Amino acid sequence: MNPELRPRAESASKTRLRLWLRLLKLTGRVESDLRRRMRDEHDTTLPRFDVMAALSRHPEGLKMSELSQSLRVSAGNVTGIVDRLTADGLALRVGVPGDRRAQLARLTPKGRAAFEALAALHEGWIDELLGGLDADEAETMIALLERGTAHMEGSE
Amino acid sequence: MNPELRPRAESASKTRLRLWLRLLKLTGRVESDLRRRMRDEHDTTLPRFDVMAALSRHPEGLKMSELSQSLRVSAGNVTGIVDRLTADGLALRVGVPGDRRAQLARLTPKGRAAFEALAALHEGWIDELLGGLDADEAETMIALLERGTAHMEGSE
DNA sequence: GAAAAGTATTTCAAGATTGAAGCTTCAGGC
DNA sequence: GCCTGAAGCTTCAATCTTGAAATACTTTTC
């Protein structure tokens, strides 16, 4: 444990940079595989899926601003994605009583059905793509990721 | 080890899905922070930085196709990014003797200087953002990420 | 050597993404 | 009531991203 007994080949900062590059490598591969399957097999995209997933957790609907915060993307971006989902009959906007500025985005029954079918497949794809890690390894990694994320939130 | 002795609270597939969501959460936060700093403090973007980093490792230049494979982005995408770097005087294209189809993208001295300055800052930002993990934790995670990535490459 | 097949790059249309600017509406102070 | 500031959303220009089609060149085949 004493650093003098185990001289460092690299600084902590270099190790963290290496960690960052590995994180990018894995998430990039998983994401591009997911994108490809969504597009080729289901004619949709990852951002659309993300929006639908958020709406799916709130059957009563989510304000555009809540959607934007929850997904951590800009408000203008949400407008466009919901526009396209609406054009395809998967989502709709409903007014908020008492606040004529706001809109709730909500899944249509068609949107809900489409999402639920895709979500089941999605879970299977992730299971396959991350299949190199067993449940214990996954739990270890989740714990480390939470430590990492907590640190960022603390300094936000 | 026998599942009957340690009943699972959730399936391996749910655990992996949870892992995936945590991975997205951490990398998303780090990325958006990096993007913001690149834009606000240095008037550039992450994709430009990535291209410059690849070119920086190959002072003699990289073919557009090599750049595309190395960064795992489409060829059309690389064209646009190199176009913009070139317009800013940070990169240039040189012909490949013996193959008039191909082009080498290469950093200009100005581009190299800009990249090196930014790379040093980048390492510091990563060190700060991932500071919630110490060197041992980072190494543990790197090992797990490599297992995960190796599994995907095996099935590619 | 001419035709065919393959390779390197660019162009294009569509979508995703951002931040800034603009519009409408709401909430408080007066 | 009216003004001011804030909030919610959309619009806009710029960049990033993809895959498909177009273009130009090279290599292989016969």
C-alpha cells in the first residue's frame, strides 16, 4: 500500500486519463451498436428512445422543461425530438391547465406500445453487449461509477 | 455460487441494464463538462479535439480513411471536421504520392501548438472530474472496462 | 489494354445538438 | 391596472453525425 514500495509507473492523473479513454471506448461501442440496431431493425434513433423512456415513466406526461432537465439536453433539442415523435403519432402535446406557457409531452397508446416492445429488446441487447461482465463484476463497477458521479455532483 | 442459496434480487440482465445507465450518467456528465470548457474557454469542440489528438499521434499525417477508422466515425464526418480545422489554419491536407485518391490530414504548427496546450488542460479536467476515484479504484475499473470491451470485440 | 471491381474521398439529406434570441405567458411590486 | 422580470417554449444558425450516392482514381481480370 505504501507508494514507496510500489513506485508508480504513472501519475494518478495519467491513470484517470486512461480510465476516461476506456470509458469512452466501451460506451462508444455499445452506443454505436444500439444506434445501428435501432435504425436498421426498428427505424428509430437513440434520442427518440431516450425521450420515450422518460415519457414512459410518467404516463401523465412531462413538461418539455422537465424532459429537458431529466435527459440533460437543451430545450431546443427536446422540441425537435418531440416534434418528430408527434409527426409519427408516437407522442402528443397537451396543455397544462393554469399555465398557458407550458406543454406536457405524453406518449400515445401507439407510442407506449412501440416503446414497450423496443425496451424489452433493448434490455436484451445490453445484456448481450455487456455480457463480458458477470453480475458481481457489474455490481463492482456500478459502485465505482456511483462514487465517480457523486464526486461530480458535489462540485457542480 | 448456487443461485438457489443466494436468491437474486434482480436478473443479471437487469443488473447490466443498471450498469449501462450508470455508465451513461457518468460519461454524459464528463462529456458535457468537457464540451462546455472547450467551447467557453477555448472556442473549440470535442470532435475537433479528438481529430487533433489523433493527428497529434501521427506527425506525418493520417489518411482520411485512417482517421475515420481510428475515431470510429463516418468518412463524411471526418471530411467536415477536417474542413473546419483547415479553415482555421489548424490542419491541412497533403496528397499521397502514388495514390491520387488519398489525402493525408496533418496538423499545422499552429494546430500542434493549440492541441498541446489544450491536451494539458484536458488531462487536468479529467483528473478533476474523475477525482472521486483513487488510483486503485481507477485501475479496478479499467480492468473491468477492458473485460467488457474485449467481449464486444470478440463478437464483432 | 479495356472492362470490371474495388478503394478514397466528398457531397448530400436527415436528424441531433447546442446556445442565443425571440415570443408568449405568468408573478410580484407598485 | 401596469411594469418589470422571470419562466416555458420555439426558432435559428452552426456544428456533428450518419448512411447513401456520386466522383475520381487504382487494381484486377481477362
